[in-house]
Amino acid sequence: MSLALSELLLHPKKISAKAVVESSALKQSIRQVHLRWPDIDISSNDKDQQSVLQEILGYVVHWEWRNVSMSLVCEGARYLFSDRFVRLPLFEPLRQFYLKELESNRSTIFLSTMFKAYLESYQPGSEHTLALLRGLQQQQSYLPGRWQMLIGNIPEILEANHAHRLIADRMVPMLRPYQELSSQGLSSRSGTGLMSLVFRAYIDKIADKLTEPQWIEALFEWLKPEGKERLETGAEYALNALLSHWYYQQPDEHFATQLTEKLTALYGDPRTRTGGVWGRVDDKTRQVIIRWLTREDMSFFMDVVSSVESSHMWAPRRKFWMDLYKQGKINAAWVAFSSEAYSRAKEIKSAGGAISELNFGEQSATHSSRKNTSLLIMQIGHCTVVEGSHNYKVHFFKETAKNGPQLFLSQYDCEDIRCSADIYDAITHTPNSWQGKVLEILDYIA
């Protein structure tokens, strides 16, 4: 007499395998890959997933279950209801099989997997979401304690059409939304399905309030809870909402500085991190924070150079360049410090904590007389302007210059810039006249 599948799956064969020890070097390499390419999904690819589903489909069609493990069946459930496969006609018999099993199979492992499939594949009002929900509600009393606690604390999670909005409503008054939802049994923040829609609904509900510190703090608590990884998937939606308030106006400088520090500490410098979250935000959003970073870099440049060079020249230079920034004429800026100033800049940056990323470059001139020169490289309209310390001239390059200096590099040689054949003009800081000459050149080429 043959046993029902539900009985067979309750007694899966155990698989023994030797544990593979992860070395510290391997772990560090993995972390570096995630840091450099945060968008890469390291789970099995579509081809591998389809192979798993086709294998299980073969067992269903031939109803042959010898040596089939529960882990394989559960793995298939993760893939089957995903966006990639949920609507493929090829796997319709397999979907019907899983839904039929959901009505009668009381294996806690299987039911837990199906509940996760519901959460990860949730689409409001979709056929498969409704079907999964019906089966889970029928088997609710047999669900593992974790899921029963979650349903008891957040019954809205079983609303097939509105769960995402109802959970977002719960989050709005929370000062620490991740901690509070996690204490109620809902600890996932990322991935596809329900939680991605919850997050978007939450952002929509608080978007108008994201100029106020308490709402910004609540958002950041969700983006990076204490002891958890930063949120990657969908974070661009939050950043667009957060920074859109400043598309056409400037906030208080202290506010902008604090927000810039938080965002760059979390997701890096958008000028050098062109992938990841910053690669997915709207261009207008990138321009907002680049504008703030420009002011930060210019001010930081003046502070550091003033601390390592005893000269009276920096007060008028600071005023001139910062005035141009306030007039909206400086689109972007980047700093390259001399070795001495570079060390001083690192000291200042590390004073408030560990440095996760240096958002400035280094100037290492081959000519010994220029080893102490630091550079401020600015994009102004359609040209690049290079300001320098220690009597370095102001150099101008048209945007069409083939070998003009680029912003956001890690290494520069001020002698290469000074000797470039593509220089449009270069002027000395002659007292009482250099500012006028700069403006005259900019009027012509910028």
C-alpha cells in the first residue's frame, strides 16, 4: 500500500555532509564583494531554480517520491511562487500540487515554508496570493508557533488585498519601527513581496514629514537597525522621498551636514559609488546630495589647508569661492590634499569615529617643490577650475579639453595639471584683481 505524500514528507531521509569551515580571509573577501557590488543577488540563478522546479515537476507527474527530501520540496516552494515562475503555464501542475498539499500537509517545515512563500510572493489581490492565504488560514492552527505569534500580534498580515497598507499604518506612529515590528514577530525588512510593499507604503505615508528630525530618525532606524545590515533593496525609494524636499531650496547648513554624514556613512559617497543604491536613485536626488557635498568639500578644503599653511591668503579665497557656491555657480567639487594635509584631513575625519570611506584624493607631485600643494577641483558650468595652495595659479579647462583634470579621482599630480597642453588660461592670485579675472574668464567659457 502506497503512503500519501504528506506522510512521506514527514519522514525525509537525512543527508550527512562534512562542514566546510569559512576562513576569516574568505569572509572578508565576501564582505568586499558585497561592498563593491551590492546589487548582485548571490542566490541561485534562474536556470538553477528552473532545474529544481522541473525536477520536482517530474516527481509530481510520475508520482514517484522515493529518495525525495523535504528540503528539495521546500526549496521548490521558494522559487515556484516568485515573480520569475508564478505565471509560467509549464509549472501550473506544480502550483496545483503545492496548493493541494497546503490543504492537508501538517508538516511544520512545509507549512513554515509556505507561509514564507506567501510573504515573499505577496501581490495584493493576485490569484496565487489568495490561494496561498486560503490554504494557510485552513491550516492556521498547525502553523509553527513563530507564525501563530505573528498572526496574533499583527492579524492584518492575513489581509490578501491590503496587508501592506495596514502594516504601514501600524508603523507610522512608531519611533523605532524595525524594533517594534520585530518584537511582534515581523523581523524581515528586505527582499520581495509583502515587506517591500510595506516599506513603500510607509514611505508614502511619511514622505511629507521627512524634513523633521523625529521622522528622519525613524526612517534611518529602518534603513539600518542596530546590529543589522543596511537595507539595500528599495532604499532608493526612501532616499528619493527624503531628498526631494530640497530639489529647489537649500536647508539649514547644519541640517544638510548631518543628513549628508548619515547618508554617506550608510551608502557611501554618491560621486564615487555609482552603483548600488546611489545608482538607482533619481538623478535629481543625486544632485541634491552632491550639491551639499560640494559645500562640505570646499569648506573642509579651506579648513585643512589653513591649518597646515600659515598664510593670510585663505580668508579672501574662502569668501570668493563660497560666494560662487551660494550663487549656484559651482556644480561639483573635489579635493586632493598634499601628503601633510592628507594626514591632517584623516585626523579630522577620524576624530568623530572610524573612517568608512575617504571622500577626498591625494596630490603627489613628482616635482619636489610642489609636494605640499593641495588642490580644489571644481566643475563650474561648462569648465573645470583648479585652485591650489602655496601660490599655485588658478587653472581653467574647457569641458571639451581631452586631457583636462577629472573630478573624484584618488590620485593627482599638480605638475601634470600645470603643464597640460589643454589649459585654457591660468592666473596668479594678484591682490585685489585675481577675483575679477576669474569672473571674467568664467563669463566667457562657463
